[in-house]
Amino acid sequence: MSEPTGAARRRGPFKVGDQVQLTDPKGRHYTFTLEAGKNFHTHKGSFPHDELIGAPEGSVVRTTGNVAYLALRPLLPDYVLSMPRGAAVVYPKDAGQILAFADIFPGARVVEAGVGSGSLSSFLLRAIGDQGMLHSYERRADFAEIAKDNVERYFGGPHPAWQLTVGDLQDNLSDTDVDRVILDMLAPWECLEAVSKALVPGGILCCYVATTTQLSKTVESIREIGCFAEPQPWESMIRNWHVEGLAVRPDHRMIGHTGFLVTARRLADGVEPPLRRRRPAKGAYGEDYEGPGSGSGGSGRG
């Protein structure tokens, strides 16, 4: 039985073509690709790549300036933050939330719109495996090319489960019986009708948006289309901690807001979503509300 795509690049001694992440004494990272006969240069000296080729992961190398560097393969979260970018990447903390709360499973059939630099595509492909299907749509050809290069660099070549289409999702979507749809775009509400036809009953829609205005319109549009269960919006934040003996305190910097996530389950055809029991806050759909359903007054919701 052959190994899953990219697995051989994640274990064993370092080989030519492997990505290597060096960590210096101050915790700074440097990522490069191993090439026979090449040298790695820093302001603290250099060392030959050949010194790492064949060495076990977790080795320590010293430069000509006698500075020690720890050599490891970059984790996927490290890789996506250091890879070339066309568009902003989906941060690892959000990719992890998408994998968990969109319930991405091995063999899943997934549609993704808004590939950007290929960060989320890499996470999704590793989760669905070779037997799954990821069809990614990207409007900009230059972004698609950067994403393709980044994904193939991580996996060591083309991934058998990946199809990349340049164009608008709502104009090109032909996939059916899709388990999950991930929308990372400015106006995901424009694609709801198309993706609702592609999703299987019980399938999950997950939208990634940056602003509260987008969040509001996305949630209200999902409610209005009428074929999804109640959408769930949230965001996540990460704060590291400094631990030195009894000096235990939170770091002064944290990864705060990067984006909002919204998930919703596809209902069976012909089924109406149950009425929500809770009442909206007073004025939530008042005269100043201009979102979905505002043409009918909006204040009668709840």
C-alpha cells in the first residue's frame, strides 16, 4: 500500500528537496530547501546544505561564526506563514477551526472558493487525503498560480485529490453531491444559491469573512435562503504565555482578530428550518437595517 501524498516528506532523515526550518538562539525561524552543494548564509556565518542531507530531523548545525541552529522540517502552520503570498493567507488558527467545525473528514468531497495563496487548500488536502476531492475556485489567475506552486511545494508535487479552476464559483460550479463548501471571499452571500444546490443534505457550509458588516449580511442571507439550519458565527483568538520558573505571564502580543467564521448545515430538500425561539434585540431590524429582508420592513422577525 502506497503512502499518502506528501507523507514521505514528513519523516526520516533530511533529503535533497526537503524544506528545512532553522531556529536560531533567539527563536527566529529561517526556511529553505535542501540542495546538494549549496550553502546556507546568514549574518552569523554559513554552513553547507550537505551537512544536513542524510542527518536526522532535530539535528543542530553550527555556522562558520559558531552559532548553533536547530534544524527541523517546518510544520504546516509554519510553512503557510512563510510561503510566498499573492493574497493574505488563512491563518493556522482559523484553518484549524475550519477543519474541526466544518468537520472535514478523510475522503470528503469539498468545494473551496477563494484560494488566495493556497494556505487553506493545503490544510484541506491533508485532511481529506488522496481519496477525497477538493475543487478550488479562484477568480484571479495570478493568485491561482501562486497557490498551485505553494501547494505542490509542500506536498512534493501535484496532489491527486486537487482540482483548481480559475473563475467565479457561481459561474463555473458544476460539482454535485458535495459534503462541505468553504467560502473565503468578499461576498459569500452571492454564492449561496449555487452552493446550496451542490451540497448534500446534512452537508456543511463554512464562510470566512473579515468584517462585522460582512458577518451580518452572511448570516442573514443564510437565514433568508431557507435551506440551511440556523447559522453559527464566531471568531477565535490565540494568546501565548511566557513561562520561566515562577515567572508565568501572558505574552504582550497575541493573534487577535483575523476573521469571522460562520457554519450552517444543509437541510433536506423541501424542509423549512424550524422557527427560532429567541427574540432579536430591540431595534435589531429597525429602520436603519439594510440587510437581507429589509424590503419587507424587517421588524417582524423573531
